[in-house]
Amino acid sequence: MNFKTLGSISIVAGTAIGGGMLALPLATAALGMIPALILLVVIWGLSAYTSLLMLEINLHSGVGDNVHAITGKTLGKVGQLIQGGSFLSLLFALTMVYLMGGSSLLETRLQPIGINMSNQVAVILFTVIFGGLIAIGVKWIDKVSRILFTSMVVLLVIVVAFLLPDVNLISVLNNYSTDVASGTALQQLWLAAIPVVFTSFGFHVCIATIVRYLEGDAASLRKVLLIGSTIPLVCYILWLLVTLGSLGGETVHSFGGSLPKLVAALQGLAQSHIISQAIDLFANLALVTSFLGVTMSLFDYVAELTRAKDDAVGRAKTWLITFIPPLLCALYYPDGFFKVLGFAAIPLVVMIIYLPIAMALKQRSQQLGGYQVSGGTLGLIAAGLLGTLIVVAQLMVALA
């Protein structure tokens, strides 16, 4: 396995792993460990399949095409409009999520040194500090992101290694459900968890770039996507084991979706100041790395749509369009971290399930030959049904 393949695997894994990892224990705490693990594996299988489907579409369309161009070639202007609207909705929702999560952690981070601020001030401060990095340019963001992601992985290993010995594996795995809820209430918790878990495997936005980087080598690309999507699965399983296994599902559920409470509880288990700081720093890095990746993509997409000039005035206008809408939402809806993360699943389903299925059917009818993901029409139907289940789950939660 060469360095380009290894680098591509890290890009796939790094795109998936981030702030969504922090929401997983909060979203699945009431389900029990075994059901939560089953849900993870099913969603991972769906994400891996759809990534290979997108690889098939990309290779048939032409190496070097971006998602917008591929959609236009196969589904025309209408497809491009749907794809563009879904992409903007997804990135705006994720930016809002990370502004909320990052500001709440910043707020609690500053309290020990005597700086108390309202949530609104923390949101604005987080936007100005970390959002300001986006205006600098991709070259610097790339360097910063590599350092931050590497540090996050190292800290994750340290945190898991410290907490795992305290987990009673037999007790955790035998806990099929908790006493948190039953009946309709438990059903609502399941419905809320499904979209959040799905969003945590959303690495597909980088596939077109990797296809171009590996020059359309189907065998290497298939390996990259399967391994790259499996690494987050392993990380998520370990993270759920150490959080739910050490704190307990009922305790985590009682946090009401609050990231600071989850981080504080994990820090309370640490008997070492260094481990306590490692837990806090890991949570912050997970959010910041995801925030930089998402907002960089949104900034570039807005610049392309508005045809903004690459000068100080043009970048300032693009920055305002990128951050003002999610900033206003975060200011007036400060406690919806994993609820909004769940909402992001709807445009993600459109982008990585519905549109790829439509494009694959169109291309396969033309009998272009070359790489084709296994499963045939039955696989497309199964993916479509699971995508619909995710959308319905989120709509039922929103309308409840």
C-alpha cells in the first residue's frame, strides 16, 4: 500500500470522524449497547455501499469531474439544482451544529480562569476566532487541519486507553436496554438516534477529489473507501464502549444532549489532571477539525455560486454569506446540538443516496461497462428504502 493510498484513507476517515462522534453517546444512550452497536454497523454498511456507488458513477462520468459536473451530465439542470440545494442545506446545518457545540465548550473552558460569558457571546467569539481562519485561505487551513486531526487521534487513543479498563464489558453488552424510557418514548429515542448516526458517517463529499488524486484506479479506490469508512466505525464503537460503559446509559441520557455535561462527567472519572485535560482537548479538537472542514467547503461553494473575486472585499462578502445565517440560528437556538445534527441527515440522504441511485440507474441503462458495485438493482432498492427510513425518522422527530 503506497503513501497516496494511505493518505487517501486518512482523508476519508478524517472527514467522517469529528464533532459527530461527540453526539453519538448522547443520541444512543437510552438504546442499550447492543442495539446501538447494531445501528452503527447497519449505517456503516449503508455508507460504505453508497460510497462505492458514488465511485462507480464518478468513474463512468470521467476522472476529474466534481459532484456538480457529474450530476449535470447524468441528471441535467434539475438534478444540479437539487444537488446544490441539498449541499447548501447540509453545510449550513453542520456549520450551525459546530457553532453551537464549539461555543458551549468554549464557554465552559473559560470559566475556570474566571471568564464568564453568555452563550451568545461565546457563539460570536467562536465564530470570529475559528471562522476567521477560513478567510486566510485553503493552503493554511490544510496545514492547520493536519496538525489538529493528528493531535485529535492521539488524544482519542489516550482517552480510550485510560477509560477502557474501567468498563465492565460483560455488563455493558448484556444491557440491551435501559430504564430510561419504554413504549412510545423509547420509539422516539430510536427515531432521533438514526439520523445522528447516519450523519456521523458522512465522508462522501471527498470522493470526487480522491478519484482524481488516485487517477481513477478502481481497485485502490475501492480499498480506500472500505478501509477509510471502517476506521470511523471502529473508533465509534470504542468511543461508545468507554462513554456508555463507564458513565452508564441513564447518566448520559440525563445530560439532555449537553456536550459540556458529557465532557465534565468523563473528566470526573479521570484521576489525573493530564487525562482530564486530554479529554477536554479531544472534545474541542473534534469540533474544531470538523468545523474547519465543513466551513471551508461551504466558503468555497458560496464563492463559486456568487462568483466572488478572490480579493479582500470579495472574501469578506463570501465570509458574511457563509457565517451569518448559521450564526443567527446558533444564537437563537443554542441547545440543539444533536437535534440539528439529525436534521442534516435529510439533505445528506438526498446527496449520497437518492441522487446517486438515480445517476446509477441512468448510467447502467447506457451499458457503459467498467466498475460496478455489487448488489445490482436489489442493492439500489435496499439503499433507497434505508434512506427513506432515515428521512421518515427525522421528520417524525421534528413533528413530534
